[in-house]
Amino acid sequence: MYTHLQRDASRSPVTLATLARMKAEGEKIASLTCYDASFAVLLDAADVDVVLVGDSLGMVIQGHSTTVPVTMDQMVYHCACVARGTHRPFLIGDLPYMSYPSREVALTNSVRLMQEGGVQMVKLESGGKQTDIVEFLAGHDIAVCAHVGLKPQSVHKTGGFRVQGRERETAVRLLEEARRLESAGADIVLLECIPATLGKTIAAELHVPVIGIGAGPDTDGQILVTYDMLDITTGRKPRFVRNFMAGSADNLEALKRYVRAVKQREYPAPEHCF
Ligand code: KIV
């Protein structure tokens, strides 16, 4: 006999319209990653607004040293697990490494994440070259999140997990990329590991919600890898991670404290920023 997961289906689901309203009204968007149904139920109960089935699962679930080995079938499997556990949060699924090399392949794989995985939006690591793909997906009415800044799928090319946009030239390029991706139809822009000043500029310039991880306090929302903020992962944590398990009685309390800290602008604090 096992515990049957209970999900609360009484609250209205978060939609893109909800997120747009939150940006307009200055209410911060609290987001976390998730990879399975049990955590999905907890994140939903904690009132997390956006849940991302991130390809970070390659590192925190599968034990790889990068996200590169994660496959499309694995993403579909984890998205479906999470979708069965969530009701209220807006659900995003990551397109894994090389699953969007062309418009047609990106479309086929996005449809898989939505139809088989049950997500409402797909996320792809985006730079200049992916603008065309974002436009193509958006043209097929697929909700798209464009991931800008540190792009973990490119670490072998870019030389590791490093803060991006410290130099003026790179900062200008990242701002331009974010603008172009919004114009191409991205509905959310996610910024990873950039200076707080650049995060603030991009969030102020764009009309769509901008969610940051290590991008400072002024983005429209925050996201963390759940296993990091619950202190499940061992080893050296990135500077922007806060351990919400410290001082919490259980996982649910820690998740609720994270949501509260984001909404009340207590997280991220200066020590979590670049
Ligand atoms: O894969 C992932 O979990 C992500 C987050 C770190 C934003 O992209």
C-alpha cells in the first residue's frame, strides 16, 4: 500500500494572463523546478506560481555533470510525472540539448512536451540563432519561454558555468537578444546568471514577464532548482542559492517560506547577486 497523492483542484490555474497581470501590478512570480509528482503536489500546495520541468534533472536526478545527456524521451517522462501532480501552477517543460536544431524538429518536440508531457509552455536556450525557431513556434500558437544568459546546454562551447554579461559588450548583446526574442513571440524570458543591473534593465525593457535565476532582485520573478533550495544537493552551491530548509520543519514549510520571501522581496538579497 502506498500513499495516494492528493492535489487541490479548487484554485484557478495560473495562466499567461495571470503572469502578465502580476508583472503589471508588480507582484513577484515565484517559480521552482520539479521532476516528479510528489514534489509537484508540494509545490502546488505551497502556491508556487510557475513550475519548470528543467533539464537540470540531468544533473540533480541523473547525476551527470552537465545537462547535455538529457534526452527528449526523458523530458517527456518527467513532464508527464509533474503534470499529474500539479493543478494551479503554470507548467513549463525544457526542450533538451539538440531537440530544436531546426524549426520542424523544434515543433515536433514541443508538441510532444505538450501532448505527451502535459506542459503549457516550452523553454529553449536561446541566442541569435534560436530567434527564428521561437518565431516559428509562436507562429503555431505554442507558448515559448526563451532562456538567455548562462546557457547550460552550451557549457562545452562557452567554457563552463560562468556569469554572463559582466562586460559592457556582452551585456548589450544579451539585452538585444532578449528584445529580439520578445519581438519574435517569446511569452516569458528567463535570465540565468547575469549581473543584477542587467537583470533590472532587461525586465524594465521587456513587456513580457522576465524570470531570473542569479539575475538579481529586479526581475519580475525568481526561479531556483528545488533540490538546491531544499539543501538536498551536496557540494558547492551557486552564490544565488539560499537554503530555505534551514529553520523549516519540513519541505512544505521551506517551499512556502521561499514563495513568501520572493513575494515580499526578501529573496534574493545582495549576497545572492552578481
Ligand atoms: O534546467 C533548469 O532547471 C533551468 C533552471 C535552472 C532555470 O533551466
